[in-house]
Amino acid sequence: MSIRVIKQPNSTPPSAGLHRAVLTSVIDLGTVQPKNPAWKPRRQVELTFALDQYDSSGQPFVVRDRVTLSLWEKANLSMYVDALVGNVEIPVGAAVEVEDLIGRSCQLLIKHSKPNSNGHVWGNIADALPLAPGMQPLPLPAAQLAAATAQPAPVAAASLPGPAPVPAPAAAAPVFTLPSAPAAVASSFVIGQPTTRSSN
């Protein structure tokens, strides 16, 4: 079987400056070794945002950021939580369901990188801010809405393996209830391939 790949032209990044953005997905990356070998491995998640700007194919620009799963006041995840929820005081010892942030909107400051050897410029997330007063939140793209409401295909009981032994769970931290997000008008646009990436 032949496996082919088509070389695509360099994509154009979103324009530099502030953009409205909606969080479309949170992916658990597990334990990751930071680029600096002196730092200890840490659990990370990847946040994906759709912007209010469209590319030449009519699809919204998508930006991603990998952040450490930490709510330390200077952690990048705290910056996104504050931007998506507002400056809400989260009690020490409480847990936040990060996936509950999906569908919430904020503003992202996009900055362009210096051109690489091929002349390509990346649009990176430099900051995250709450929506300004009176600013409308962005709706979740149709692809994410469909995935959220899709029903899994039924699986025959005979094909399922027997239950594995489950260790006794540790005491769970109380879950912090996030304040409700403003409603957004439904949208039909579909997310395409990611065009930019930034990492902490």
C-alpha cells in the first residue's frame, strides 16, 4: 500500500493583537518532561482555542497551548482560568474540572514570532484576558457540539473484558463549582487543522 503526503504551503498566522476566542478542547498529555532537563516531569494539558478570525479557506484560526496542570498563581493555567471564568477565588484544596471550561470565551493576545529559516511566522498566545464588558462570547464550533452530543455505538456485553481490580481511591478533593458562563449564539463553522502552537 502506498502512503503519500502532500507538501502544503506555509500557512498564514492569525493577525497579531487581541482576538476573541472560545476554548474548544482540553487534552490530557500525561506526564511530560519539560524542555529544560533540570526541571522535573510534570503533568500537562493542551488547550485548543478557536479565534474570531477566519483563514483563506473560510475556517476559524485555531491556536493551542500546552500548560502544566497547576493553579499556582503564576502558572499559565491560572491565567486561562482567570480569563475564562473571571477573578474567582478558588479555595485552597478545591479541585477544578478543567473540561468544564470548554465552551467559555476570553480574549487572547496573539504575537508573531520571528521568521524561521523558511520564512514561516507563527502566531503565539502571549496573554489571556477576560472578555470586555458588553463583548459577546463566541459559540462552540459545530464539530465540537456534534462530538459533545454524539452517542457511543453499542458494544456487545460478551466482547467486554472482565473488570480489573480497582485500588481503593484516595480521598477526593472537593470540586469547585465554576460560575455559569454567558450564553453564546449557535454557530455552524467547523474547525480545521491547527495553524499555530505556543507552549509554556
